[in-house]
Amino acid sequence: MRSIHQEVRETEARRLMKGPPREVDRADFDPAYDPSAPISCEVCGSEMHYIAACKILCPNCGYRRDCSDP
């Protein structure tokens, strides 16, 4: 059996949650972040391209980066 306090808390929680929580975006923490900005190769300066979710490759010199790189 639920107490009146539990019911009040649950009702208040439902009132505050107006839908599912939104996904956190990097732009929430870094207002200058632009996900559509090109990524420059650190070696030759060419524009790098994503080859997988976490891997980028420079088509000019072959330099690669991934999520584990600092």
C-alpha cells in the first residue's frame, strides 16, 4: 500500500516530466561546436572524412584518427 507522500511525489514527478528526456548534445557544453564544420588533417591540412562512426581518414595523406586518440 502506498502512502499519501509516495502518491504526491509520483504525481509531482509526472508533472515535471513532460515527455522523454532529450539527448545531450556536445553543443550543450561547447556553444562554438559546429558538427557540420570540416575536420582538418593534422598532418597535411586536407579535409578529413568519416569512414565509420568514430573513425576519420584523410584522403590525401592517409592519416587516421578515432575516438581513442586524444
